[in-house]
Amino acid sequence: MILLSQYMDTLKPSLYEYLDYRQYLRDLYTSLNKKEERRFFSLRYFSRAAGFSSPNYLKLVMDGARNLTQKSIRKFSRALKLDSEETEFFENLVYMNQSPSTEEKNHYYARLSQSQPYLEAKGLEKDQYEYFTQWYYAVIREMILMPHFRENPQWIADQLVPKITGREAAQAIELLVRLGLLRRDPQGRLEQAERNITSGEIVRHLALCNFHRSMMQRAQESIDAIPGEERDISAITIAIHTAKMPELKKKMAEFRKEVHALLGDEKGPNAVYQINFQVFRLTKISS
């Protein structure tokens, strides 16, 4: 069998295009296992090159039946002919995918996003992640609709509860424009642009987890920071059958649409509000 290293560099996909290492391995396997290249590569060959005794170890990892350890990450990196920069990226990618908590995932994504090749390949995705991770980006986008809005970073910062810095407000405006969520009208004034945020599933899930945690934290702070007549915080603790959850979620989705229809075209708004919807289980499911 001809050495895989002779073909790896030209046949393997770019690692920096991925935020799911198992998908990367699946695509790499598909690329190296095309009919015309099949004689150069096999699961058994990869296991032998990586130093694994199991001939189908790669398949177990691709299928999610096995996780990688620090030791096996190094073996994979050598077998995949990754250079030092790619090896570091692959290691952080594995740890992010396998981390059980959002906090850990954020830690490893921060490392990944420092990679220049990743930024060149997925720079927009990083901006999309940043948009949801910082609670005030969405708020500033809505502030644009207020008649007395002033495009002054310090003024913007002073309006927010809690306050941010003028520098953070300026960076937020830059990112919103870069994402196409804000634009300049013919007179050079900022206005909202209709554009949906789309990103890869992993980044979107991680970023939305950050966003919801942040907004729930704002809700907690509002109990002391915002007068009672300017907020509404209420709750129901109730025992239900889990079979009712789809119906409940449907009702909540319908109500969200009703609220948006009622308030979405508000003329002359003078404040930005956050309306949270949460329902979650507080006990184990009884059998």
C-alpha cells in the first residue's frame, strides 16, 4: 500500500472549516476513500498508522461511540499529518466538542477563535457568536428605533441597564454593521437592516446558551434595579405530564408571535424591554 502521507495534504479537507471534529473525520474519510483513492486508505490502515490495536477505532470515533483522550488526540494528529498549528486547533476542537458544560465549551471556542486560519475561513461565524454572547448587542440594535437615539458611544452606554463602557458600545455598533444588522441610510444615519443571523449549529447553540443565561441574569438583576411598575416577573410551579410539553411549547410560540405582532411595529418607542419565556423541569421524570 502506498504511503498515505503522499496523498494526505492534497486530499484532506481544511480543518479550519470545521467546528465538529467528528464531521471533519467523516468528511476526511469520505475524501480519502473515494473509489479512485481507496487503494491508498482504509480503516485498518489508519489504525495501524495511528498506533491503535482496534482496526475500526476511527469508525468508532466518527460514529460517536468513542471519545478522544489527550494521548489519542496526538496519535490522530500524527496519522492525519497535522502540523503543530493544526494539532493545537484539532486538540481544542476535540475538547470543545466533548466538554459537558457550556462554560468549558466557551473556553475552548475562545481558543479556537484565536487561530488566524480559522478567522480567515470563519470570521463571520465568530462575529455571529459574539453577537449572541454579549447581551447588549441586541439591545443596541433595538435602540436605533428610538426617536431620540444618538450615535454617541458614551450616550448609548449610559442608557443601558446595567451600564457598559463607551468602548463596548462603539465595538457593538461596528459589529452590528459588519453583520449587516445595521446599515447607513442615504443621510448616513444608522438604521435597522432586515437580516437573519445564520451560523453553524455548534456555534449557534453555544451562543444562544450564552444569550439566554445573560438575559436571565438581567431578569434577576431587574428585581432590584427596575421599579415594580416598569417590569413584570411572575411564575407558575405546576405538576404536569411530560406528554403535555409539545402542546405547552406550541402555546408559548403562539404567544410570542402575538406579542411580536402587537409590539413589533411600535411607533416612537422610548425604551427597550426584554421579554423572556422559560419552562423547565424541576424534578426527575417519574416512571
